[in-house]
Amino acid sequence: MADPTADYWTIADIADHWGVSEQTIRTYRSRRRGELPEPDAVFGRSPVWKPETIIRFQRPGQGARTDLH
């Protein structure tokens, strides 16, 4: 389980927290339709997020349209 006290979460941590695959998180990130917040930092080429950013993020519901923003 992703550690909510960690400084940052990786794509793997977010996938674990949301119960989806890492590829799903990468897809969310590449679509840029509000399915994943912008990273809080980037280390090299690896985006990372503060746990509270992900925990507070309101994910679109399953089947929710994300093209209406």
C-alpha cells in the first residue's frame, strides 16, 4: 500500500492507491483530460506527486466524460 506519509508518490504508488495498473496511470497522464493532476515535481524524467495531492484529487467517475472541461 502506498505510504501516505511519504514525501512523494510515483506512478506505481498512485496505481497501488487507486487499485489500477501503472499503465492506466500513464494513460491518464498522457490524455491530459483531468484524469490525473499535474505532478508536484519531476525528478529526471519521473513525475512525482505529494500524497495529499492524489488523496485530495477528485477523480472523474467511471464513465464520466472528461472532454467537457
